[in-house]
Amino acid sequence: MRIDQYLTDFHQGTRRQVFRLLRQGRVTVNQAAIDSPLTTVTDRDDVRVDGRPVTGRQPSYLVVNKPVGVQLSLDTTAPHSLGGLLNALDREQALKALPDLPKEAAGLVIVSDDDHFLKDVADQDWLSTLRVRLTGIVSELPVLDNDLTFEEVALMPDKIHQVTTLLARTRDLEVGVPTLANLNGVDGPVSRVAFGPLRLPIDLSVSSYRGLYPDEVDNLMGLLVSEND
């Protein structure tokens, strides 16, 4: 069987993700590094990814709807930490969060036990889409500094709640989050509702999480490494 099919059958990722594993030198067969998807293997071969047998390695990719005030630590003993939101099974894994969303903000956070995946995602330099609600009527958009820019938004307030929802994009969350939080009439926390191609699932309630779908993982990693890399 070809190594790419073998790895796919053992839930090491989609074809695209498996190709990355091979290109990054993370796959060994009988202790020899393999980079060609055409390599043939059998059940008698010792196939490993990141030094672990493929039969015991099924990486986790999660999207979390983080509450405001929760830090991104996965240490389950730390107060007000992301680790406290996980169930007992997920707590046993060596999960890490993409370390970008400050505790003062809520919303989308990416968590995985695959360090290479987290690095690949960080290297894409995706824009974050932030949402903030302002009370009353907003006649014009405030002027923003740095790379923070508003999306096209309607300045008419919600007639029931009398709040106007603004969406802005930025790569610099350390500046973007406090800038939006300090706008006049802010009602509630700043929340990240999208990160690059990934949008916060509308059915994902605060403090809950789910696994990323294969196409979501693929999209977050961006383009495949080039043949010259």
C-alpha cells in the first residue's frame, strides 16, 4: 500500500495533510525518514509520525468559543483557564492553544496537540475578524490606527436591543482588542468571530468546543509548501 493511503487510513489527516507530514520529514518507516507519497509499506513495517506509531496517534484539532476573562493556558489546575473547559478525555492530551487571543476578548480559539499544525497556521498571518456592539445610533465609524480596518457594516442599530454591531479586521490583536473595547458606547466584550478562513460556528455556545472538520484544517494551513522549500 502507498504510504499516503496508509497514513490516511490510520487517521493521520487528509491527503493534503499527509503530504505535509511527508514534506516536513515527520514520517519514518523502519526508522528511515520517508518523504515520497509513492513509498510502499505493509502492516509489518514500523510506520511512525513524530516518533509515535501511527496506530496510537490521532491528532486533535479543536475550535473553542472562549468566554471573556479566560486565559489560554491548557493547565487544568490554573484558575480561569482554557483547560478547565475541556472534558476528561481531552485533558489527557498535550493540547496547546494558538497563543494570540487575549483573555479580555471572547470568541474563536484554535487548539491542537499538533505543534507543526499550530506553527503552519501562525505562519499564514491570517486576519482576525473582531465583533463589538455599541449602544444607540452610530452616525459614523471611528478612525482606527495600525492595521485595524472595519468591514462593510450597517450603522443602523438593532431595533429591539438598540445596539449597533461593528466588525473589524486586524492582525494585531494586542492593539485591536483594546482599541475596540475603548470605543464610546461599548456593550459587552470584544469577540473574535473569524480567523482567516475559519468562522466561529454559529451553533457553538460560549465555553464549548468541537473538532475541526478536515477541510477546515486544510484551509487554515494555507497553500502547500512549494517544491523548492
